[in-house]
Amino acid sequence: MINTRICTLLIAITLFISGCSSNQKKYLKKLPDIPSNWSSIYEGNENSNGWVSEFEDETLYGLIKEALENNKDLGIAYENIKIARARAGASLAPLLPAINVGAAKSQISTTIQNPNGEVERIYNYRDSLTTQLNWEIDIWGRLSTRSKASYLNAKSVYNDYEAAKLSIVGLTAQAWYLFCESKLQTDLAERNLQTRLSTLKRVESRYQKGIAQSRDLRLARSEAESRKAELLNRKKALSEAARNLEIIIGRYPSSKISADTLPGLPPRPILGSPEDVLKNRPDIISSEIQLEQAGLEVTAARLAFLPSLNITAQWSTSERDWSDAFDPDRLAGNIIASLTQSIFQGGTRIAQSKITESQMKIILNQYSKTLLNAAREIEDALFAENILQDREESLLNAFKEAKAAEKLTIDQYNRGVSTIFELLDAQSRRLSAESLLINSSLLRITNRIKLHLAISSPLFEGI
């Protein structure tokens, strides 16, 4: 009869646990489908052996190294790894017996009346030693399942750190080149101010000779002042870009850093299939681990409905002298093994089971969202590669034409053929075209960095 009950219980437990895994498989079917090819047209040139090195920028290399050592957000992420690993180690404790040892000294006083009728107080002292053992036998694997989930959490946190490290590298590179672009734009604003001041002198000379009108002089002065204001704005943006970069790399924001020119773009990296690329991203690896962890949490919550086997043992002694208290022959002890099944806990375990299942569904949706966002980042970067290249070529042609038109207009103005309006307009067009051309170089560099981050390219050769 007892054997029949045990077999029935084991079958129920097997079905119970298999139901947990079948639910996980059901959830996994809800993940988005990943196509075999990218939707954006893209052709790579060579495999990336370290995209930071490919830019051939020693300053960038040094800034990234400094950021990885000093960035505060990265420091926080690293400490989170230590916390998660410590918690994972602590999760093994419930699998082992807990042993407590106690020692005490007690005083017992009694009063007696001696033959003389006097009351006398007598003190007795006893030394006691107690050893207690409590151990829940993990017969269904509930405790080990929770421990595995805790270790998976530590792995997930580590991959979050790796994702944060990639993000910091990308932020550093983008901030550095934004700073360099701001310096180029400031230099351009300085040159254009000098151009406007030169034009103003030319107009003043013509005005003094009676060739130019008062209106021309005022327009030239207005443009010179506008360029001064533009230069001040550029200097402000340059200072802010410097301070932003210094914060990222962990320096005090003193705006003491020096800028450089924008580099040329290295060859495009070769891409694998969407599945091959996406599975290497640390954020996706972390999401996968979190999903596996959530499945274990669901299993552990369901195993909590099963009876628990506990062993309790206690040894104690109470003697007049410490030397006797440590004598093994004087110990008194008992060992109790109990199989406990919860009948009523106010719905706590049912609620906890529902919570873990809902949490798993949340993590599943977050995982799906991470997959889709990662694919979008890559598709956006791939699509932008061609668009930004064509845009830069058009802006280069526009700059060449605007520069030639400005030169012709200056010559015509000096000969009295063009008006001050045409001269100022030609200079403004050349200024705008050159500024957009500088910015287009930054946009291509920024997009290339985003592409490398999105596909998790190696940062440095061999790393």
C-alpha cells in the first residue's frame, strides 16, 4: 500500500516538473522570427579585427582605455557583478546543514535557614553546551533549482557589464569625434568671421569712395556681427563637447582637452547572417540567460507545493564544570526527521507561482523587444551607410560649386557687377555647404561606430 502511494507520488511529481518545461517551450514559440538575410542592401569589405584600431587614432585609443578604467557607470556595473556572484555563492547555503553551537553559564540561587534561624542564600552555577543541526533535504531539487537560477543571474549581470562596456566605448568614441567636429566648426566660424570682416572693409572702402550705399555698409556690419555671434555659439558648443567627453572618461569637466581632425573611414566590416550576428550581442545573451533563469524560478515555485523533508538534531549538556561539559559521554541528544506538507498558507504559494509565471512572460517580452531593437539598430546602421555616403558626395559637390560661386561673386562685386546682397548670399551658401560637409563626415563616423557596436565587433585586435 505504501509502495503504491510512493509510486503515485513520484509519477505526479514527474508530470508536475515536465509541465514546467512544456510551459517554457510554449513561451519560446512566441519569440519573433529572425530572417536569414538583412533587409538593407549592404556590402562589407573585410572582417573587423578591432574597429578601434582600424581608425588609427592613438588619442581615441588612450581615451577609451581611460574611460574603461575610470567611467563611473562602468564602475557601478562592475560592483553589481560582485554582488550577484556573492548572492550566487550564498544560494548554496540552504543545500547544506546549518549548525549552531551555544555555550552558557547559569546561576541558580536558593535560600535555606540554618540551625541558628538565620536565612542563608546558596548559589549554584552550571555550565551548558548546546549543538543544534537543521537540514532540509533537497529531495525534489527545489533548493538546487533556486541556486542554479541565482548563478544564472550572476552570468546575466556579467553580460550586462559587457554590454555596458561596449556602450561606454561607443560613447567615448562618439563624444571624441563630436568634440573634433565642434573644433572644426569653430575654426570654420572663425574663418568666416574674418571673411565677413574683410568684406566689411571692402564695403567701407567703396562707401567712402561713394560707390557703395549706406544700406550696403549696414548689411555688411550686420553680417559681421552675426558671424561673431555664431563664433560664440560654436565656442560654447566646443566647451560643452569637451566637458561631456571628460565626464565619460572620468575626468573633472575642466574643458582642458585638445581636439584633433576627423579621421577617414576604415573599410566596411563584413556581416554574417542576422542569427549569427545577434547571438553574439551581450545584451541578447543576458536576455537569454534571464529567460532561462525565469524558467527555473517558475519550476522552483511549483516545487514549493511538494512536501519538504527536514532533519533536526540537537545535543546538549549541563554540568557544574566546563571540563565536564565537553565530555562526549555526558552529551544528551536527539535526532528528528520530519516530512512536512503545507496545507494552508493563505494562498501565498499559489500567488507566488502566479507571480513567477507572469515574471517569466515579462522577461520573454523583454527578450523579444531586445531582439527586435537590436535588429533595428543594425538595419538602421546598414541602411545609413549608403545614404550617408551618397549624401556626403552631394554635399562635397555642393561645397565645390558654392565655393566657386563665391569666388566669382567676389570678383563681380569688385568690378561693380554684383550687389552686396549677391555677395553675402554667396558667402552664406559657401559657409552652409562647408559646415554641412564637416558634419557629414561626423555622421558617417558616428554611424560606423554604431554599426560596430550593434554587431558587437571586436574592440581591439584579438579582443
